Amino acid sequence: MKTYSLKCTGCGAVYVQDYPWPRCEKCGGLLEVEYDYNSIELPRNFKTQFIKQWKYRPFFPVSRKPVTAGEGGTRLKEVGPGLYLKIEIDNPTKSFKDRGSTVEITKAVELGFDRVVVASTGNMALSVSAYSEIAGIEAITFVGSGANLNKIDMIRNRGGKIVQVDGDFNDAMSEAEKFAKMSNAFLIGDYLYRKEGQKGVFFEIIDQLGFNPPDYLFVPVGNATLISASYKAFQEFIKFKLIDRVPKIVGVQAEGAKPFVNYVKTGKLRKSSINTDADAIAVGYPTYAEQARKAIKETGGEAVTVTDQEMRDAMREIYRKAGVCAELAGASAYAAMIKHRIREGKSAVAVVSGGNI
Ligand SMILES: [Zn+2]
């Protein structure tokens, strides 16, 4: 049977595998799932199995039957020689968030919770409300003033509960944490279980490329959970000898909200102002900055910015080349890939993260 523990990324304290809070009691650091990889067994036909999120179940920290809406198996669309878009808009609620939600909500049910609490800029809440509905549990969403109002309306129309916080996304996150603790609800969002689920994007990319990793991977960075998940996914495939090298990971932020780019440059994480229409990556203080920085440093990647106009142009090109409507943040990684001018003979994948417009 698969075993794992939870380890604090701050002080190294170790918690039992079903400890229900995502932060360390001692230092407040983020907990991380640490598998005993010897306890993970891949089916013999792993490589040839049909590609979808739960194909990678051996790398997800749950044991019960999944709460699923058929997420994953999204298209990897070639848009130039060796250049690909990973179309996460193909997911049930039109963003990569479904991959985290399916794992988180499954875990919530496994641990016996009937209520989850989440902070979101929009897409995550859309996704969480859908999966909570399927599981028959209650979801309460905390949003800051920068959240996308159309997305919030969509959640309300589906009967979801919204708490509006006077402040930004980071304030919404700390209010959600307080409320969850007080009300004994399961706190979800950009924490360990979501990160585990988001690895699915990258397992699929590698799988769809016949286990030949691309030279570059472009990932949008808001709270930096997705980019951190990419690194962990590649490390796990290396451990299981499914690949023998990892792509250079390039983190992409909006020019108008670039705390992570500044952090990579200076080594100091400072809260940044938000001046971009790309709401899904408009985060002033990314929770997973430290892990994401490691991902970039250790793969020889970098952190770059794109302007809102560059994202708009990329949106149009994605529509033209792949026939899908990306939202602004969803086009950020492709905008960076265009700007980067990948050399001939090199391969690259850009994650088109969402399309809720
Ligand atoms: Zn700690």
C-alpha cells in the first residue's frame, strides 16, 4: 500500500499522513506530501494506459474512489515545429484547477469532511464549487477585491457561498484559513493536495510526447503552485525512470504583477502591487514562491514577464491556431514562448491554463 507522510517545508517537522491541516503547527510553514516511493507500484501497462488525470493515481495521496468530473486528457496541440500548447481549457470547468480540485475534494471526503473552505481569484472557486456539488459537500469561497466578478457571479448562480473580503487575494487567503480553523472545515486551495493534483498536467505532457521531455516548459505563475507541481512531477518521473532529463522551467508573470520575477532576481520576496487584467495570475505574494524558485534554478530555467497587450495578441493566436478561447492569464505562457524565440530544433510546451471569459 502507498504510504507517505507530511513534512513542513519551513522547519522539517513531520506529520502523519492524514493530518488534516495544510500548515505546520510549530512554524506555520506549508506542509508537503513526502511519499515513500518504495511503496508506490506502477501497473505494468502504465505507459500505454489511456491518458487522463487519474491514470497518475499512484502519484496522488488518496486511497478512496475519486470524486471526478472526467478531468484531464486535455489536448497537446502542435502549433509549430516542436512547439506545443497544453490546452487545459479542455477540463470540465475550463481550467487546470480541476486537477487540483478532484484530488482535494476526494481527500476531503476521504477524511470525512462535509464542508470545504477556499480562497480564490475566480477559477479555483468555480472548479471547487463544481466538485463539491458532485461530492455533495458544502464549499465556502473567500474572494478579495481583485477577484473576477463574472466568475464570482457564475459561482453564485450555481448556489455557491461567497464571502467577500476587504483586501486582496492574500487577505482572502488568511481570512479563509481563520474561518476554516474556527469552523472545523477542510481548508483547501493552494496547499499540498492541490499541488499534488496539479502534477497531472505535466505527467500528461510527458506522456503525450512519448516520454520525451520538451527542452522548455512555459508555465503561468500566480500563487506559484502550478510551477512547483511541475518540478515535483518531473522529479517523480525521473525516480521511476520514465524520463532521464527535465525541461528548463520558465515561470511567466504579468508585467503589472511580478513579485515572483523580482524574487528570482533579488532573492527577496516582497509583496507587489497588482496592475494587470490577467486576474488568474494577479497575486501580490505567491505562497509557493520558494519552491518555484528552486524549480527554476535547478532546471536552468528563468522567470519572465509579458505585458497585457502581449497576452491579448497571444490569445488571438491561440484562437487562430487551436480554436480555443483562452483567458488573458491563460495566454501568458504562450505569449512568453513567442517572445522567447525558441531556437530551431528545440522543443517547447506552453500551458494554456484557463479559458473562463
Ligand atoms: Zn514547521
